[in-house]
Amino acid sequence: MAGLRLTATARPALGLLALPLAGLVLVLALPDADLHWQHNPAHFWLVLIAASVNVALAYTTGAAARRRGDGRVHLVSLAFLAAAAFLGLHALATPGVLLETSNLGFAISTPIGLVLAGALAASSALDLDRLGAARVLQLSRWVERVLVAAIVVWTVVALAWTPDLEDVTVPDRLSTPLVALSVAGIVFYAFAVVRYLVLYRARGSSLLLAFAVAFALLAEAMVAVAVSRNWQLSWWEWHVLMLVAFALIAVGAHREWHEERFGALYLDKGESEVTVLFADLKGFTSFSERHESDEVTRMLNAYFEAAIPQVERHGGRVDRLIGDAVMARFEGEDDHPERAARAALALQEATSAVAAGRPGWPRFRVGLNTGAASAGVLGSLAGGRTYSVVGDTVNLASRIEGLAPAGGVAIGAATAARLQGAQLEPLGNVEVKGRTEPVAVFLLLRPPG
């Protein structure tokens, strides 16, 4: 780690990692200290708990990856999935649980799972920003298909093949298969440790330090895999190490701000083209002054329950709710301006139905604008973090929304240029706060087609 200067927090954390390795060397140097203890139920529950932690981590990171379209977090989720699947097999193959005797699944399922998880962890630690967020996500989806196929194949092989305890096909201490797996795992995890420490230095999140420490523990576990005998103290040590490693990540994630627990892992997406939708209720302030807060709340909930599904149905993501206002973004495919336009008109139709028979209720006005914006996590590491898009495109969308009539949809010139065949009504070149030049604004009456 030449040139990598560690913070005062990181140095003691990494220094403590020498203790398990020192303990392993001690028990191997003193064979009498490497006690034998075979307790099948303890082994089953120890490994099953480790697998369960990985299931939880795979689910939460996978959900974050899908929500943010982030390839790095997706690769991390696949690392946890690999560990969960192979640890689960190792637990189920404990003699006396499903099978009477030791088998291939019991002997090397965990080392294989740890190596696969290490390879995926190392992949997530690469300089993926250079490939582009969309490309990384596309590649990670192919990796997911290959991993799931490998898990299915290995499950059949591991549980179906039950050689005798003395069968030479079951790898033993310092055997070529276990040494090869250990070396590969150590290389993968060592690379991941260095790269995640670099990320930690750049972003300052304690979660990244937790990942680095956990990967270091897993590298030590891979050493113990090669040199330990089944049911000896050294063998139990690497089982405990892997449980502690994954638990560290779970604790680190739990301590992060709940809205964006894995925000420190997100790729730097830079600027991309989006269509931003703003909607708020014209006359909301005066309505709030005349009515009780409970009635205002019921009105807002009724409107949001009608409006938000229209955004999501057309492929938009609600960025945030701010009082009576909705901010959403449409991105990805080139048709995002059209999807945003259809969502805006559908939102007005749905909320008009809610307002029918309630003449005193305020009405939504909607504004759309298309252009470059930067997406990322905003806020302090201490809390209050949120994922949002920022930039001039967003600011102008907010200004355009303020020019729309109640029940109408106003759009900027960039959005209008992408809606060939739409019915528009020019609102003229309008002076917009913060702009030196007038902005062309249009009223959207009907979407393309």
C-alpha cells in the first residue's frame, strides 16, 4: 500500500487484523495447541448464521443497486449472494444434517464461495468509473446470470456426490485444490482491501473502512483454509473469521444513514441527460392558512396517491417530496422526454379526478425540462443524506413549473424539441429569475402520437 496514507481511525483497525493471523501461526507452531473439537450442531449454526447475514446483505445491496442503477453495488450484492449460497451448502452438508457423512460440498463449498465472493469484491473495487455507469451495470447483469448458473450446478454436484471419508477426491490440508483456492482468494481480497482503502481516503465513509477490514479478515480466513485440518482449532478459527467479517459489514451498513446506506459505494456517474418534472399546488399556502393541518394532510395524501403512480408507470423516479411539491426524474432511454410528458399529463388527469367535487382544493401545475444533470448523494455523512440530481437543468425545470397554469403542464424548449407530433401552445419567451436571457416556454396540450 505504498503511497496510501491511512487515517487515525483506519490504522488501529487494520493493526488489530494481525491478531487472528498471529493466533493461527501459534496453534500451527504448537501442534498440541491445535485442539480437536467436533461438534456438528455448533458448526451448522455458525455457518448458517454467516450465510443468513450474507442473504440480508445481498438483498439490501441488491435493492440499492436496482434503485440507483449502480453496477458497483450490484457486483457487491453478487459477492454476498455467492458467499450466502456456498456457505448455505456448507452448512447443509454438515454430517448428520442432511447427509450422514462428509462429502465434497462439506469440504470445499465454503472455500469456493469465498473465492467467488473475493473475485466479485475485487471486480467491484476496479476503477469502474472509466467504463461508464451504464456499461458497468450491463456487465454486472451478465455476471449475475453466470453466477446463478454456477450456484445451481454446484448445488447438484455438492449434494449428489458423497464419497467415503477416506476418498482421495475430498481435499485435505495443504492439498493442491485448497492451496490453489487459498492463493486465489488471498490475491482477490488483498486487491479489494487496497482499493477500498483508496475509496475510504477519498470519500471518508466508515462503511468503506468496514469493507476493507472485512476483506482483510477473509484473506486471513483463506490462509487458514489451506493449512487447517477439519474440526481442529485452526479450522474453527477461519469459520469464525468469516462470520466476523460479514458481521462487520452488516454493522457498518446499519450505522450509515438509512436512506442511502450504500451511497459511499456508488459510481461517479458524472453528467447525463435527464428530463426533470416539478409539480406543486397553486394556492397551497392560502389553503393551508384556512384549514386545519389534518385536513391539509388528507388533501396532500389524496393527491400524492393519485400523482406518484403516474410518474412511476411511465418509468420516472420520484426524487423527493417537498411539502406540496413533487420532484421526479426520467432518464435512461432516449425517449425520457416523451415518457415525462405522458406522465405529466396523466398526473394532471388523475389529480383532476381527485379534485372533482372539491372546488376549494388547489390544483397542481407541472413543469418539465430536459438537459444535462449530475446525479449523486447529497448531505452529510452524519445523516440527512439523499440521492438527487442537481444542475441548471433542474433549476430551470423548477422555474418553468412556476409559469404553468393550474391544471396545466409547461415545458422548456429542449423538451419541446424532443416531442415531435405533440400539441403545444407557445407561452412566449419568458423572463425567468436567475436567467439573463428570456426562456422559450410552451404549454403541453397533447403528447406525441
